[in-house]
Amino acid sequence: TTEIYTLSLHDALPIYELSLVLQNFDVSLGLYRTEEWLDVDSMKFFDYLAAGVPIVSTSFHQHLEEDFDGLIQVATSARMFVECIEGILSWNDQQKTDWQRRCKSFLVQNTWDSRAAEVLQEMERFTPG
């Protein structure tokens, strides 16, 4: 049996439309070139996670899996992309629920408020008493 999956490519969307479109995604892709100087956390990934959409990405920086607490699957070849996508699509209900629980926990810890608090805490370490 061959299953046919739908691939949708979208132009830039207004932010208010993004969550509506993401509701239809089963898997999202992070397709970035590997560059030594590129060590960022894509804001798209936070959008995908907030919508509850699993991510398969290129390994565009060495701490990607760690930075996102293992919520993102990293593929280093076309074959690995296929395997990761097929793996996500085959998750049973418990696996989906576990991933969603971990995802929500991660997002709560990575709000702008929590990041600002972390920065302020670090600044206090370096401020003379």
C-alpha cells in the first residue's frame, strides 16, 4: 500500500493566519544550511511547537536537539528525513500525548518573560554587591 502525503508550500503569512494554517500540519520541516556561524534558535520552531506540530530539521547547529530538549528530530540525509517523518506519522496516541506534554512544558519554560528573568539573574551575578 502506498500512501500519498500532501506537501504545502506557503508564501509569507500574516501572523494571525499562521496558527490556522499550522493546525493542518502533521510535521514541519526546518531546512537550513549548516553554517559554522549560524547558532540560532529559529522562531519558526517555537511557532511550530506552540501549534503542537513536530519538527524534523537539518542539523544547522550542534546544540539544536539539546536547545529544544529533544523535541526536534534532526536529519543529516534525505533518507533520515524520510525516516523521521515516517516515524512521527506512525506515533500512537500515547507517543503523541507524551510529546505534546513535553512540548508544553518546554514552551512554558521558554516564554519571553522566563527568558528575561534568566537574563536578569545572570546580570545580577556580575553586578557588584
